[in-house]
Amino acid sequence: MDCDTAGYKEERYKEIADEMNHTLTKVGWKAAFIQESVPIIPISGWMGDNLIKKSEKMTWWKGKDVKNLAGQTVHVDTLLHALNDMAVVPERKTDAAMRLPISGAYKIKGVGDVLAGRVEQGEVKPGDEVVFMPTHTPANPCVGKVFTVEMHHKRVDKAGPGDNVGMNIKGLDKGNMPRTGDVMILKSDNTLRPVTDFTAQIQTLDIPGENKIGYSPIGFVRCGRSACRVQKINWKVGKETGGKKMEEPHALKANEMAEVVFAPCQPLIVDSFKNCEGLSRIAFLDGNTAVMLGKVVSTNMKQ
């Protein structure tokens, strides 16, 4: 409602709501779920309308009754209502294998080597012996020991999923330091390695022309990146296929769903959605343009 031409009009809201419903349906959301559980709220971020309090400028907006993931019906008037009453905090996998993508590496005077990142799953605590993939190799180790863990400039005994942390790491080899994009795991963990290839279910965006086998956009998984070559297209669904699954098509076009096998051109750490959701979310860019979004469903790791 911040647009000058919107003017808090119900017609503009309905236009945007219909467009959102169409987009969600097109990418695979079920129409019944959208109708029952997805509130589309008219807001003004600039003026604060319907953020915390119900706006007096949109008398036509009566709110919406929606079902949360627990099956309870709640009435949503504002963004705050949606976050407090409807949204459900996802399960935190504290007992899973530790995964911590590195977002920054720093040299702090008087402290030493400090690495920053967000815990995807598991827990990190002082005393943990860790390695950094894919920089770490048997021939050129990248190994350290967690000395301290801090959140918001305060030391903590441990950090869990969703926590953004800074860690003082001791014992790092100065000739082979961790890099932004590495994933920190426990030294005793041998379940995560760079992949030779991975299979992802993706949604193509507004790409021009066709993308065939050999196409190599840049894949981004958290802070890691690599050019990823399309090796095989298992199937696709789209306007061209009449909404039906086409096996082994020769190319991808805009606004299609597909299952594709990619091979990273540089060492890349990804994991399947079943094992680690955070390391399975992937975005592909061609130049500065996003061309595909998706999730990894299976991987083949290097031996």
C-alpha cells in the first residue's frame, strides 16, 4: 500500500492477492492450502499500517481466518498477528550432526583467528575439534579446535540451530586457513564431503530461450558457491508439457519445475534435504540474474 497509485484501495489489494495466489499455485502450492492457511495482508511498511495495529485507513479489510500447522483456526489482522498467532517455530535439530557454514574469517588483534557463521543443525561448544570442508583434504588438512563461542559479544557454553556465532579457533594451519563458504563439522564426522554431483528439484524463473545439458550457472548454497554444470534433466513439468511430467527432456524453459543432475565445477558442499535442510537450499544465478531455485534431494560424495 506504499505505492502512490494504490491509495489503500481494495481493488489494488485484490489485484496483488490474485497475482500472489497464481504465483504460489504455479510453483506447486496446493490451492486449498493457500486458501485456508496463507493470509495475504495489506500493509504499509512506510506508514506502519497493519504491521502492529489494524489500520483505520482500510475499513474494507476485515482480516482473515486461517489454519496454522497445528490445525488451529486463528484470526489474522496484522503482520504481528500472523507472526505471533499463526507461525509455528520449526523444530530445531540439536541432536543432528553439526553443520556450520562460515560467513566470515577474521584476524582479531589480541584474540587470534575468529570465524563467524550460523549453526544450521547440531551444537557447537568450546573444546570441539573441527574441520572445514571443502578446504580440508587428507593431503592438506584444515583442522582446528574451538576455544570460545560468542553470541552478541557474550561468551556462551554452546550454540544451537539458528544461532549466529563468532568462534575463536586455535591450532589452524596458517598456510591453509578456512575460507568464507566452508562448512565447519566435527573432526570425527565423516558423513559430509565435497560432491561429485547432486540431484535437485528446481523451479526455473524468467530465463530467456532454452537451457540445455552443459549449461553452467553459479550455484549458491549458504555462503558457498560454484559453477554447476547441468549433466542430466530427469523430468520437467510446465506449460509445454501440459502440466504432465515429461521424462528426460532435452532442455529447460522459463517457469518450469524439473529434477536436474548438476556437477559442481569447483569443490562444493551440499547435502540432501532429508539430512540437512539448510545445506539443501540452492539458488542459481547467471550473471546477476536468478535463473533457478530449488532443493537438493540426493548427492554423490567424493571418496
